[in-house]
Amino acid sequence: MPDLTAALDLLLLPTWLVPVEPAGVVLKDHGLGVREGRIVFIGPREQALRLQALETRELPGMLLSPGLINSHGHAAMTLFRGLADDLPLMTWLEKHIWPAESRWVDEAFVRDGTDLAIAEQLQSGITCFSDMYFFPRVASERIHESGIRAQVTIPVLDFAIPGARDTDDALNQGVELYSDLKHHPRISVAFGPHAPYTVSDANLEKIRVLVDELDAAVHMHVHETAHEVQQAVQHFGERPLARLYRLGLLGPGFQAVHMTQIDDADLEMLVETNTSVIHCPESNLKLASGFCPVERLWQAGINVAIGTDGAASNNDLDLLGETRTAALLAKAVAGSASALDAHRALRMATLNGARALGLEKNIGSLEVGKAADLVAFDLSSLAQQPIYDPVSQLIYASGRQCVRHVWVAGKALLEDRRLTRMDEAQLHATACAWGEKIAATPTH
């Protein structure tokens, strides 16, 4: 048990505390104590006030929850936000995004785009995110500097990409980065084969051998569209998920992103292998990619997390908004108003995300011993009144502008909506400069 005689570094006193685990619980007038970056106390306010603390923060009208976890995105693509809107997925990729990446993506682009994404995510209550993009070492350096938590995934395709000459070069760089960061307190490294249609069996087998050796995770776009699945069946005689199953890639460390196409056999494979699904509803809606059957997966016992995808196809990194969309969409897809209720939606954006990224022992819920990754949502505005269930009000009646404070490992990264480690004016100027440069040289 933690020592409660020594002073806490931080004592937080919100109106509502939502631990997420146990499920469905809302604690009113409770306090949470932090020491050395970890939660060491959760208890009634009267008991909390008897503890010594170096800093005590009253949070009236606020809901304290675990930090949100954005389980899938392409951080640096913030610099392509709005570049090619209202287009089908393959047209968007082949005619616009891939040419733009070929023209613009270098270390400076990834540095500046990742900084912009981190800042936006912190202002949105996100304390941990998964990033799948080029120059992952540059991204990891920005993550380290910012204080946020992240999974960095190594992009792998069958051809040259920005920062890697070929697949073997990408994998070698990935192994080196994995080795360099394996003891980092806030950054984990996974391998990110782009999609079944861009990575061959031979390269997927290389990845399987590596991740088995390193005990690393695999993060991959799978069954994003019906067309992807149809093409795979037509050309190879099997659905992409079945191919990944045959190659031995599915398992607790596999993060299947999108999964808008799921038949009974797919469902069985996901259940059998304990594979996590990462749902990106707004990107799927915007690109007309299809609908992930979230409630069906949930009822089958599959871990479903949530991601924003990149800002080029969303177009924001607003996980609270994404979670509201997910809850509403799940009801329509399931034909049931009780599908994905507000409490489960919040769980999907916190503990389920931690499970998908293999971080559930450290983050995702407010429990003694876990890292103090926290967000305080202000529920005091007129548009949020009256409050019967604060979690329902958070999911259905609140926007990311109600995020007031964010802590990662007990360190304040957002104070009264002000970034504590990043210069917002500089970020704005840098993003605008990139926009002017990219707009002046069309790639389409």
C-alpha cells in the first residue's frame, strides 16, 4: 500500500471522479492523490483533506477521468488537414495524399506536424496516442520533449517510403528504435505494416518473426473498405483477415484498425486470437468506407478501442467528439438505442485503448498504482445543465473545449487550457507557413 503519511505531490478535488474501472461508477466529492507520477490515493473528500499535499487543486463543476487514448492516427498529417476533402479513399490516397507525401514529407515536416498534433491532442484531453507515420525516430523525439505518452509504430510497405529505402531498411530502423526506447517511461514502439494490399506475405512473415522475438505489437489497417476485401478474395482467394490469421499475425498484440467489413468467420478469428479492433468512425464516414459493427464486437467479447485517424481524413484530432460519433453510430448500425451507452463509450476511449496498446497495467483507468494520466472536463456551462449523469453529459452534450487540465505521469501539460510546454503562437505560425508552401505547389 502507498505511504499516506508522506506528502502528496498533488491532490485533486473534482466534483465527479470517474475511475472507468470498476465499470459504470461515478464517485461524487472524492479526491485523488498523486506522488512521483502515480496515483496513490482515491477516497472521499473529507479523508483526502486530511492528507498533506504540496499542491491542492479544487476542481468544482469538473469531471476527472483517465486521460483519453487515441489508438490510431498519423500525427504529422495535421499539415495536410483539408488538403483533399470529399474524395473516395483510393482516389484520395493515390491522386492526392501519396503525391503530397512524396513531395513534402521529410524530417522537418514530421517534426512540425507532430508538434501540431501533440498540441491539438493535449487540448482535446488526449494523454496517449498511437502514431503511424514516416520518420518515426523524429516523431519519438517530439513525443519525448512534449511529455505526452505514445505508441510509435514503424511504417512498413513493399516499396520505398520517406525515410526508408525499402522494407528491410524500415525494419532495421524499427528494431534499432525499439531497442533505444524499450526502457522509455512514456514511449513504446510497435511495427506498422500499412495494409494487406501494400505488404506481401514475405514481408509480413519477416514482421511476425521480429515481433515474436521482441514481444512487440503490430498495428495495421485491415478491412477498411468492402473493395479491399473483394479485391483480396478475387486475387488471392481469401479475405485479408484470414490471410493474417494464416500467417500467424493475429493475437493479443495485433491492433486491427478500421474493420468495417466483418463476417461470421472474421468474428470467430478475432475472438479466438484475442485481437483488438480500433474503430475510426469519422474517417470511415468521411471516406464512405463503411461501418464497424461495434456493438456486435463488444457483445462477442472483443476489445474495441477508438482512434481519430489522421487529420487529413477526419479532419480533427478530437477524441471526445469521435467517441460521441461512435456511440451514435453504434446505435444506428445495431438498430438498438441501448448499444454503446455513454459509460462504455468512455471506456472505449480510455481503458480499451490502453488494452489495445498493451498499456492497461499502467494507464486507462484511475486506480491506485497506475500512472497519473488525467483529464479534468469542465461541465459547468449552461449547455451542460442540468446534470443527471455526468458521463452521459460528457459524451452527448460536451465538446473538447470543456477540457480544462491535462496531466501525464502527474505533470501538468495543460493548465486552464494553456499548454505548459509548447508555444501555441509559434505552432500556429509554423503550421500556416507549411500551408502556404504546400498550397503554392499543387500535387494534383
